[in-house]
Amino acid sequence: MKGKADILIGAQWGDEGKGKVMDVMGADVDVFVRYQGVANTGHTVILDGKKIVFKLLPSGMIYPGKLCVLGNGVVIDPEQFLTEVEELHNMGQDRARLAVSLNAHVVMPYHKILDHAQEAFRGKGRMLGTTGRGIGPCYLDKYARSSIRVEDLLDEARLREAVSSVLEEKNRILTKLYGEKPMPLDEVYEPAREWGKALAPYVENTTDLLYESLEKGKHILLEGAQGTLLDIDHGTYPYVTSSSTTASGGFSGTGLPVACLDRVIAVVKGYTTRVGEGPMPTEDKGEAGEHLRNKGGEFASVTGRPRRCGWLDMVALRYSMRINWCCSIALMKLDALSGLDEIKVCVAYNLNGIISERFSSSSSTLADCRPVFESLPGWHEDISSCTTFESLPEGAQNYVRYIEDRVCVPVKLVSVGPAKHQTINRGL
């Protein structure tokens, strides 16, 4: 193999700013790959002062001559896919070649209905905070081996047979368990048949395509969606997503060999945010949390939901560094911390009087953990125009060094604003 692959992962609960980092790296990347997740995630890129949110498509779509791939680990919402492609085309930004894995699984209409029905059925206090986009039910069908894949959309006879078989079971669940109306066959089959026609030009054996790219010496960037602490196995279960958000998911979600891995880059926000339900030990519901939300623009790029905000959780961050074996950090939204006299960092948890620096992915245990903070001096200067590390205020420099010392991973990129040029690159 002549080529190499880097993996870009979110090291917290998602929304770390991966889209901007991918944009900064874009010129040196040949192939952009999404390996898990679906259209409930958003990678935001600022292009010529205009915000573009990639919900499903790889962020490299704005670069001429690049290859963008949706791997087998992604679940495809055809409506979202086609809408996003059309929007990019109308903007004149669909500049890359786009390929979709024939083995990727498809979000069907009944998945979205089931998603809403299941969340309502759980009742208050047991809701998982799902976005209702059918992701969990689709992944459930994938592992139950009853899902419809992209390849099925391309064969009308096989598609009709598959939809008919699956819909019989889904209608029983919808009507008998959730009291919903049954879905007619044609209401599901006809849109799916049209999706197949529209998707056909993009469908390829992406595993072969990616391996051929390696053999040609191409630089591949795997784009993780969401964050490590939402991983189905290593996150705060059950308040997690339905796929593997860690670096290891990049290989099962693409078919790439592990040996091609060059770097794992962790995207870390300078504080902590979370959307939806689940424990978050450093959440601040007072003035500090409101400051971070307003200064950081902490509203989900896809759903618009306000994010819960709090101080940087170093216990969780060290856990993410270990799980993903990260070699460098891209530190995002440092500018949102400007204006604070004091910056707190959680360095340990107090669990029933016992101090521990170990992270627990058990939601019940984590919910009982109380943060043990250390305080650092803040800064009041506007850092959005800083272009070198040395031009940052002393407080900001010390904060970056503090993070490096605590996790033993170098911070190779510092973001001081939303635009691409508002970035201090320290050798990423």
C-alpha cells in the first residue's frame, strides 16, 4: 500500500467542530469518507462567508477533483441525500466525485414512524433524546438482518419482495404495539423504487474503490460523525447513538485495512457540550453555561436544539484519547472562553466520597459523579484575529498547554473563530 488514511474523530459528545478541521485539512486530502452515522449529524463548513452544513455527504464535496465516499457503515436517508446533492448543485458547490456503498443500509419511511412511536412509548423519564430520523430502527434492522440495502433499491423485483416481507412485520408492530396506522405497500415501495433510479449513478463497490485509492498513493480522510462518548459500545449507554463513533469504526464502516492507518486526530471543544438526555458531570446551568452557549453559538446545526454547556471534562477526554489512541488534538472554539475571569477544568470525579480519575461509561454511575475542579486564570482579549500561538493572550496559551500536559497529546490546531482563516495551525 502506498497511500495512508487519517481518522478524524470527535472526542466528546459530538458537535466538536469536525467540519472546520476537515475543511482546513482539505487541500491535502484526496478522498473524504463518512464511515458511520446518518443525517442527524452536521458538519459545518464556512465557505466565502456562507455556512454550509453537511448532514450526510462528506465535507470534501466543495473541493474540485476530490473523491467523496459514503461507506457501508453509514445508513442512507435517500430523501436527505438527494436534497443535499440538489442544494449543493444549485449553489455550484458539488465539485467532487461522489460514491455510495452498495452495502450501505437504507432509512425507510417506517423507520421514522417507529422512531417517534418508540420514543413516545418509553414515556417521560425514559426517553433517549432521539432525533426521530429513523436511525436507531434502521441500525436495529441491519443487525437483525432484515434491512434494505442500497443494492436492493437498484433491483425493482427484489426491492418489492423485500419491502413486502419487511412491511408485514413492521405493520404488526405499528398497529398492535404502538396503535399506529398500517403502511400500504405502494406507499413504501414506490418512493423506494424512485430512490433507486436517482441513486444508481452514485452506487459503487466502495471497498474496492478505497483500496484502489490506497494503491495509487492517495491520502484518505475518514470523517467520524458525533463523538466518542456517544459510541454504541464505549459511550454513556443507553444515551448513545446506534453506531461505532470511535476510530475503530472507521475500518468496519469502510472495509479499509487497519494497516493503512497513519493518524487519529481528536477534535476537542475547549469546553463540554451535549445535546439530549444523559449524564454530563460538568454541565453548568448558571451564568458560565449561558456564556458558553451564547459565545459558542451552541445550537445543533441539524435539529436546532440548544446544547447543554459546561466546563471541559478532562476525565472524559483522557478516556477518549485512550479509546481512540489519538496522536494529536484540534482544539476548537477557544474564542468562546474569552471574557471569563476564571476557567474551570474537571480533573477528577467524586463518587460517594471516593475521588477517581477514571471515566465510567455507565450512565447510572456517571450521573452520581460530581466534578472535582481546578481553576485557571481566564482572559478578556478578543482572540479571533490571532494568527500565531504566540499572539494569544497568556491565559489562552496556558490553557492550551494545560490540556496538552493533562492528556499527554499535543494540540496541533487551535480554532479562534468559525471561519477557515481563524485557525492557528501548529503542524497538523
